[in-house]
Amino acid sequence: MSGPRREKVSDLVRDEVARLIHSELHDVRIGFITVTGVSMGGDLKHARVFVSMLQEGTARDEAMDARGAARGVIRRRIGQTLRLRYTPEI
């Protein structure tokens, strides 16, 4: 699937992930992360989230680990908020 539906869903997921990272995740390792984009799979069941961060070195690795650990929480909240048929794997 391509076109306006995939773009609309990816924009919704990007906005929701950004909101969740900034307001609901309270892990100090995350620091300052900006969600730059989301690429949705053709069936809208997979989402690849692209981020930008200011940390470097080991702090960057720790921030990526913390973000990876929060993947389940982010996915659950996306499912509750966006009400899609399938909640995409992050």
C-alpha cells in the first residue's frame, strides 16, 4: 500500500511517538531526542522510527538502549490512542 493513507498513518505515528517520548517517558537516559520521521511498511503493520539526538558516544548508546526498552510502552500507547486496526511494530 502506498499513497495518502500510508503517509497519513506515518504522520500520526510520528506525532504520537514524539509526544510520548517528550511527555510520558521518564527515563533520564533518553535525554533530548527529536523524531524526524516514520517509515511505514506496505501493510501498515511495521513502522521504522527515525530519530535525531544531541548525545555522543556512550551517552548516545545508552539513549538508544533506553528508547529500545520503551518500545513496548510506545506501541501500547499508540494502539490506545490512534485506534488503528493493527498496531504497528516499532
